[in-house]
Amino acid sequence: MKIGNIEVGNLFLAPMAGVSDIGFRKVCRMCGADLTYIEMVNCNAIRFKNEHTLDLLRTEDDEKPKVVQIFGHDADQMAKVCASKELEQFDIIDINFGCPAPKIIKNGDGSALLCHLDKIEEIVTKCVNATNKPITVKIRKGFKKNDNVAVQVAKLCEKCGAKAITIHGRTREQFYVDYETIKKVKESVSIPVIGNGDVVDEVTYKKMLETGVDGVMIGRGALGQPWIFSLLKHKEMPDKYSIVETHINTLKKYYDEKYLCTVLRKHLLWYIRDVYDSTSYRQVLANTISLDESLKIIKKAFEKQN
Ligand SMILES: Cc1cc2nc3c(=O)[nH]c(=O)nc-3n(C[C@H](O)[C@H](O)[C@H](O)COP(=O)(O)O)c2cc1C
């Protein structure tokens, strides 16, 4: 598929706050992900050059195309950020109209904007006009339980110049993904549509593809198993241990060990979630404060599994 003039494959890693770090994105690409989003970044924080936010924008040279996701509600500020030096390295800029987290919606950002289509129109139009880079959007079915504004929002974003739409096919309170809505979104626009929600294996991947979407985005299905991309693409999977090692070594280039032991722990626990006797490995890992030691435990756990 093409996003603007950029040719990309059809399997994407979702933006996930606190999860899609530079190392995780790298191993997902190693396993076959075609596009790996940086987690959502706050436009205000970029404007004020917040150190932590600027750190989230770090990418590696082989991360191509580079895609960042921004959130906010002030169209003028968001447009300025799209044209800013801080986003210069990115090839694609995605706007978050889907996040349901209370701390985001209380400021009128993320999915709260699905109740204010005039704001969405203003934001997309101004961001599109501010840069030559493709602007894409990530939406969900609606804000409240029974809302369904997806088709309306998709058409509006296309009219305003968005170059692709990711649709997470459920509202915040809905348990199941609504494939019918995803299908309708695909049928209602001519820009690429990426389907998202509950893709965890071949069966759910095929179900998503049956909606006619151009691409599929995977979030939780990749946690602890970036190799899901290899499995879905039927391509040879890199060795699991070397994946974990690459994840850790990539992060080690930028962060100190103490910090990493904390931020990496959740990933490491996910990696061994499905190994035999995972509980005992998890207990040891949870108390380990050295990365080398963690790697040894993971190696042992994987060896036992083979
Ligand atoms: C830990 C976590 C963090 C997330 N952070 C973001 C984010 O930064 N931006 C965004 O658009 N969606 C975010 N999401 C939503 C995912 O991108 C995705 O839309 C959602 O998880 C549904 O896809 P899945 O069923 O494949 O997980 C997050 C989800 C999770 C689980």
C-alpha cells in the first residue's frame, strides 16, 4: 500500500505507550513488521521540549519509514509541531483520535475528539497544510459505548487530506471488535485503511483481512511475541533468544542498566509468559537487577521450552 508517496507493506506494530520502545520496535521489524509506530507523544510536551518526550522521539537509522503519533486538541499548536524541527526525521505523522485513557480525554485529546468533529476537521486540515509529509489518523469506533462515528470521521479525515486511516473497531467499553464497522470504513474512503483490534494469530488476522482492509495493525498480540509478524508472514522466525538479546542491546546503547532493569521488566516477563514452568522463571526475573542475569534466565527458560 502507499501512504502518500511512501510504499509500505501491510503489517504494522501499533503505537503503545510504555511498550513500543526503540528496542521493541527494532525486534518487531526484525520479525517482519513493516511499520513500527512511536508511542503517542504530547504536542504540548514537544513544544516545551520536555526531556522525556524528546527521548521518546529517538529512532535508529534502519527504522524506515519512520512514523510518529501525536496527540493534542489545539489545531494551531499541533500544526506547528508537525512542521517542527523535532519531527523533522519522521516520514509519516499520525494523529491520535482514539486514546480512551482518562488522563488524555480529560484534556479533550484522543478519543474525546470523536465527540467534536469540527475540531477533528480543523486539526487534520491544519496539520495537512503545515507539512508535505503524509498525515494519517488513528480512530476508534466511537467515544461512548453505543457510539459509531467511524465512517463519518473517516470520510471527514479523507476530505481534509489524511493519507490513511487506522480504525480500532470498538468503543472504549466494548469487548469485541466490530468487523462490520471496519468493513464499512474501508468501503467509505479511497485512502488506505488499516484494521486494528484483537489480532493475535492467523485466524484473527484472516478475519481482519476479510473486512477488505489494506493493512493490519497489531498491538497486544505482539507483547512478548514480536515473532507474531514472522508467523503471519510465513517467513522464517529469528531465534527467540537473539530477539530478546537484540531488544536489550538496542536499549543498552541509550539507557543505563538501572533504568533499563525497571522499564524492561514487563517485556522480559511477557517473553517467558508461555514457557514451561513460567511462574518460577517469572519470580526469579522479577527480582533480578542485572540485565546479564536476566538474559541468562531467559536463555534457560527458552532452552527448556525447546
Ligand atoms: C499498553 C498500551 C498502550 C497503548 N498506547 C497507545 C498509543 O500510544 N497510541 C494509540 O493510538 N493507541 C495506543 N494503544 C492502543 C493500541 O494501539 C491498539 O489500538 C489497541 O491495543 C487495540 O489493538 P490490539 O487489540 O491489537 O491490542 C495502546 C494499547 C496498549 C495495550
